Amino acid sequence: MGIIKKFFNRETISYLIFGVLTTVIAYVTYFIFDRLFAGANIGGFPITTELSTLLSWICAVAFAYITNKIFVFGSMSFERNLILREIRDFVAARIFSLVFEMIWMFVFVDILYNYLTDIFLLEWASSVSGAIYSDVYKMCAKIGANIFVVIMNYFFSKMIIFKKTEGVSESEEN
């Protein structure tokens, strides 16, 4: 019972709820930017997807920072230098977890899945049922990556970015 209370408290539940809302923000803003910048290109090279992805990531990280600061970790200090440090660290942590996720997906999809497909399923993988299997496999890899990303981001936020200062009561800090 003590372990359940330790891991499922107001803070972790709030973190998960705002994480879901952050994901919604990322998807909604991606599709808005995708429509807004449809046909955008640089030197004839289409950039709609990349531009939309980057801008939606920025919106999601900004939303996550604000909600994590105020609602999840209760960091109510708005002193300029503290906010600048928190934003710097928060963005750095999110970039780190993005790179981790990209490496995870590269290893589990581009290397491992393709290697296993080449060895065991070459003919079957090109069929319709093989394509469905491929999508399910990629989704499982993505879910696995996201589990680690959520844990990493929570750790970074709790232990580094919004860490409570020792010797300062919560009422003084907030």
C-alpha cells in the first residue's frame, strides 16, 4: 500500500494528466501548422512536415513547462533568473529525451525490425498482413520509447528542474 501511495499521488497523477494534454496540444498544433504551411518549401524542397513538427514541438514543450511548473511541481517563484534557468533546463531535458526517443526508434524499427524481417519474414512482410504487423510493431516500439521518455522527463523535472531547495519551506519557496 505504501508503494502505491508513493508512486500514485497528486504529483504523479497531475504529471500524467498534463502529459496527455501536452500530447493533445502537440497533435492539434501539428495539424493546424500542417494546414497553415501546406506547400511550404525551401528551394523546391518541401518543408511542411518538418516545420509543422518543429512548431508543434515548441508549443507542446511550452505548455508542458507552464503546467509542470505551476500545477505539477508547484514552483511558484517567478524570479527572472530562476525562470530562465528552469526554461533552459526544461528545454535541454526535452531535447535529450527527443534524441533518446529517436535513437530508440532507429534501433528498434530501422535496425532490429528490418534485420528480423530480412532474416525471417522477407516475403510475408511485403503482404497486407505484413504491413499491419509492421504498423503494430512500430506502435509497440513507440509506446516502449514513450514509457522511458515519460519516466526520464518526470525525473528531470522533479530532481533537477523544479527541485525544491533544501532548508526552505514550501511556503517560503512558493
